[in-house]
Amino acid sequence: MGIDRLVSLISRIFFFGSFVLFALAVVERIANAFGYTVLQQYRGGRLLEIAVVLLVFVIAAQLREVKEELKKGRG
């Protein structure tokens, strides 16, 4: 398994994970509106922060891949 395939796999996992965390944050916010809580350890805002960090990594990996493709096209 090359580094490109590994980065692609990790990017997909992080992308999926960020949407799962986003969904959990929305569910937590709705539950909080009704006076309940779904998650004991993390608040909804913290889940959104973690999701954003994961998405930033995915964006950086995608930009790196685009840059490499552009270099291949010129050379």
C-alpha cells in the first residue's frame, strides 16, 4: 500500500467521521433543547470542533493531491 492510497483511505475515514460527529452534535443540540442529553462526556460544540479539525485535514490532503496532479501534467 503506497502513501497515496493510505492518505486517500485516511481522508475518507476522516470525512465520514466528521459527518458522524456533526450528526451527533445536531442530535445533542436537539436533545438539549428538550432538557435531555445524549452524550455525557462531550458537548455539542466540542464535537463540532473535532469535526472541523478532521475536515481541515481532508481539505489539506485533497489540495496536496491536486498539486501533485498539476505537477505531473506540466512535467
